[in-house]
Amino acid sequence: MTQKTAIITGGGAGIGRGLVLHFAGSGWRVVALDCDEKALAELETLLPGSQILAIACDVGIEEDVIQAFRRIGNWTDAVHLLVNNAGIADPYCGPLEQLSLEKWRSWIDASLTAAFLCSREALSLLRAGAPSAIVNISSTRALQSEPDCFAYAAAKGGLCALTHAMAVSLGPQVRVNSVLPGWIETGPWQRADRRQDPAHSQQDRAQHPVGRVGRVEDIVEAVAWLAGESAGFVTGQEIVVDGGMTRRMIYAE
């Protein structure tokens, strides 16, 4: 059997770090792309050099992505999974009338443009590894909003639209789905100098019908399923992983 290869953007910390360690632990070779060189260096100490290729890269910049995929093409001749996970974690951009075009573009480029660029550059490798999969990490903010999250919501909603557009165009060789995380605690999955233990109140937990805040492992398991043969009849879908929070009606007091 050919050893499978996954590419994880935003792989240095948070959900991306969890994905890198999961797939590496399952015997895959993994490419981790991230802007944070310190986080990537820490990851490299955890895995054999033959199993991980860590590339410092701003996936919202076209030339960075092109150069990164040249390196990836020299490292492997086929890819079986691309996870477009990169993005700006903070969704709040302030009042609309104060939102500059530059700031707007920073959210759009970090998530939506990045997914387009990485998918485009990965496509020949994904076809070589077919049947293969792309999983876009969107957000429940694509479905509902809090105030002053315009650019983040637009980027994540665009990822959902990009998902079904790619699914109908890239099949049957490549399946494309999106995962929409809700509140996911990523504190324990940061690089060492930024790591934090979770501290959730009863009110935090009560917002979720399942009774707890989400864990990185919850998203990892969803992505792993979408990447596997058991999801071979699933494409173009949005999988919400939020503990039921977006189904709960909250009334103002």
C-alpha cells in the first residue's frame, strides 16, 4: 500500500496542529503550512523528518503558495488529502463604517483566497492520489453572526460556496466537503509559549446541548471521517460540528 500524504494549512497550532499530529500518528506523511516558523519548528521536533515537511508560508499570497507547492512536488508525487484550515482566528473587525478595505482583504485572503490558491496548486497532486479529498474548515459564523464580524463571516460563507462549486467540478477523482466548527477550545494546542489550559464556566458549557465546549479532537475526527473510504459517497456537504449550539434558541433577558 502506498503511504498516504496530507497537506494541512494553518498546521502550526490549534485545529491544524491537531490534524497534523492525528494524521502523522495514523501513518500518513504530512505537509504543514503556516506563517508561524516557531510553531512549525516545534512540530518538527515531535515527528520524524521523513514524515513531516514543514513550510513557512503565507497561504494568502500567491507566490508563497506557488513556491511551497514546488517544494511539496519534490517531496511527494501524490497527495490524498488537502485541509484548507488556515485563517484569522479572531472574527471581530469592528464597526462596518470603520472597516478598511485592507483589513477586509486580510480576512478574505487568509481563509477564502488561501483555499482557492492551495486547492489550485494541489490539484495535480490530488488527482495523482485519487480517490482523494479536500476538506475546507469553515465556521458556524457562515450560518449565523454576532455583531462586527463582517469579513470573517463573508470569508467562511465563501468557503462553503467554494466547497460545493469544487465538488461538482473536481469529482469523481476528488471529493470536496467543509466542516463548520462552533466554539472549539484550542488553548492546549498552541505552541509551548502560548499554550493555555481550558477554563470554561457552567454558562459556557450550558450554551451547548451536549453540555461542553468543543475540543480540537472533535474537528479532527470529522475531518478524518471525510478523508476516509467510509465517506466515499459524501461530497459537496457542510458538516456542522458545534455541540448543537447553533440549534439552541437564546432569548435576550
